[in-house]
Amino acid sequence: MRIFWSGNIAAAEGALKAGCKFFAAYPITPASDLMIYMAQHIVRMGGVFVQAEDEIAAINMVIGASWAGVKAMTATSGPGFSLMQEGIGYAVMTETPLVIVDVMRAGPATGQASKAAQGDILQARWGRHGDQAVVVYAPSTPCEAYLLTIEAFNTAEELRVPVIVAYDELVAHTWESFDVPESITVKNRVYAKPGDKPFDSDDPRKAPPMPKLGEGFNVLVTGSTHDAYGYRFTASHEIHNRLVRRLVGKVILNANKLFKYEELFYSSKPNILIVSYGSSARNAIIAAQTLQKEGVKDVGVLKLKTLWPLDEGYLRSILSFSKKVLVVEMNLGQLYYDIERLAPRECKVELVSKIGGGIPIYPEEIMDKVLGVT
């Protein structure tokens, strides 16, 4: 079926397709229309919508709804995302599956409320205190917003972890037609059986099954250090060490499965590689395609759809044959530092950036950097 959706509507439709039955949020541009769409449609599908009094309330409502047994999501932008960080950290520690859509805008603080930016990448990864890991997906088109939101719910359920879908305002408000795949995989929650440990797993790559409230489990859910059954042990080195290493490991050890990307290479080993994500990746692709038509054959584009965890083995391999790498992003350098870290010493890594006013990095600007004009 061919449809015509904006990025925000596509993300909302992806959530509904994945089985989201609870949505709580506070209005904030440029995510408000996603909230409005969910308010209009989730109730018709047997779900619940709540306009919370603020973003702190919203994230905690979503946590509660998830533990009550339904798939749950919220959506926000930079300032609201900042307010949610403590709640997201609690969700990490309690292994609560949920999805947060962060529609990025120019900051810091209230910044430019309706203008596109990509400045929340490091916050999405590391915004919580303590050692922790979440999954961050980054769609660049409405179609990807739809598919990656579904993937976010699947990942959240499989690993019992908060998953962030981060895209910028240009993706949010771009309207495009695309074909909705007929076959969509939706993963549902695996519940614990009597005798299972709800907060431990012998396999570091797998999350423990989630206990179902009201069905015989004496469930303890605490953000403090706890053992396999949820009992608090805040003074034990051994218990804290095992718990936190497992919480981080179930994300990092699955990096090769979680890391999604798209290669657009016009030669098998391009000497010049452009690395980007979100709306910036679209113009990077246009730049490379234009250069290819003009006879510059050794330029390739690597579009990242996952911004955390990174498959470092793959990235080191792909960067090893590039003499020059351009990281294109609408911030002062965030993904850039990972690419610089993973690239070989002889590879020159440069940042192509622009901030303010929601103005994209145009293909011509990227082409000039490739050709050494600027």
C-alpha cells in the first residue's frame, strides 16, 4: 500500500503498528503534531492517551504503563528530553521496555523552537548518570521513521531497555509517499514464569523475561542496586558489578545485530567516504550521486540508522580503506568524535557542520568539501 505521510505521522503509525497502547506526552515543537496524531488514533485502537502536565510526568507514566503490561511511548524535543533523563535512567535500571521519540531542534535551552538540528546525539546516548546503555535509532526519511519506530518497539521488548528514536525537524515535517511493506515483524513481550529470575540472565546477550503484575509474582521494582529478584543491595560490590555489567552488556554485546546502516558506494572501496545520518544523510547522498555523474567515482556514503550501539568492528573495517572521511551533521561535532576515534591514523577525518536557523547542509557545500574547494 502506498501512503503519504510526514516523518512525525509515520513514527506515530509505526508505534500503532507495533502495538503501542499507551502514549503520554507534553506538547512541544516540533513533536506536537505527533502527539496530536496519537491522541486522535490510539483510542480508536483500544489504547490510552494522556496529555501530561510536563515531560517528567510523561516519562514516568510511560514507565508505569509498561509495567502494567502494555507497550508504551512518549515523544518530545530537546528541553523535554532533558527533563526525561532521570526517568529514562530509572527505566534502564528497572529494565522497562519503552520508546522515546526525540524530534531534535536547535538548542541549548529553548534555543530555536521550530528549527532543525542534530545536537541531541550524545545526550541520547549518555544523558543519564552512571554506567548505562540504551539503543538509539536515527531515521532519515518518513519511511524509515515508520520502520525504525517499529524496530524500536521490537528492540525494547526483546532487550527490556528504553529505545530512543532521534530525528530532526526536517525529517519530522517532510511529507513523502512510500510503500508500506506488507510483511512487518512485531515482537511481543515475553513474560516470566514462576521460578524465573526477573532481574538476571545467564546469557549476557539476553534480557530476563519480564514479570507480569497481578499474576502471582511478588515483584519488587527499584532503581537502587538489586539482586535477581529485585531486592535492594546497595552496599554489595558483587551485586552492583554483576547487575550494571549485565545491563550494559545486553546492549553492547548485541551491537552487530542492532547496528543498522546503508552503504551507497560507487566503487568497492571509495577513497573518500561521507558518513551521515538523519536529514543530513539525504543531502550527502545527493552530493555523492552528483559527483558520480560528473566523473568523481571514488566517493561513497555511509548512512547510519543506528547511532548507538556502534558496530566498531564494521566501522574500523569500512574506514580502513578511506583516505578522507567527511562527517556531515547539523551540530558542532558529535558522531564526528567516534568516526575520528575509529579511523586509522593516516585517514583524514573532517567535520562538515552547520547550526542555527534550521538551514540544512546543502549538497553543494558537501561537494565543495569533497573536492577541496572549501
